[in-house]
Amino acid sequence: MLSRLFAPRVTAHAHCDLPCGVYDPAQARIEAESVKAVQEKYQANEDAHFRARAVIIKEQRAELAKHHLSVLWSDYFKAPHFEKYPQLHQLFNDALKAASAAKASTDPATGQALLDLIAEIDKIFWETKKA
């Protein structure tokens, strides 16, 4: 009898952990923009101490970009999205690999490659938000 009294009367279903609006590829993009900017500053400066600090910051930001991409991949996108956009798994895998490459490099081209992949994810993300 008590179990019926305290049983939920309505079952809610969501495609993500919280109501929509808490996920956004912009978080990964901002971190990737920082990675590229630090790579550019690294290239423009010969000071060894500055460069050492730049590498540390770049690696932290690249790791944050990877984190935000992983959360978006695993928590926001669901089976119907992957069915509609069959390239999405590969796109995320490529973006995570690009974040690792940017983390390991001081070449701004690697930061730009990451930004380009995030832009593709962003486009799909906003298409799913319209649906």
C-alpha cells in the first residue's frame, strides 16, 4: 500500500541529463579558440618562460575541449541523432583526436583543424535543436 502511495504518478523522459539548454558545442569551441590563440602567441614569442607557460595553458584548454566534446557526445546526442546523422560518431572521434593533436602541438594549424571539426558538430547540434 505504501509503495502505491509513494509511486510516481507521471513518468518523464528526456534525451539528456537535464532539460535542454544545458549542452552547447560553444563550450568546446571557446576552449579550442584558446588553444589556437595560445599556439599563435607561442609562435610569436621567443621567451622560454613564456613558452613554457603557454604550453601548460594550451594543454589544459585542449583537455577541456576534449571534456566538453565527450560530454556532448555521450550525454546530449542519442540514437535518433546518430541514425539521422550517421557521420556523427566519426566526427566526434575525429574531433577528439584533433584535440589530442592540438594538445601535443604548438602549430596553430592543429588548433584550426579542431575548430573546423567543432564547427561541423555545432551545425548538426543546432539542426537537432530545431527538430
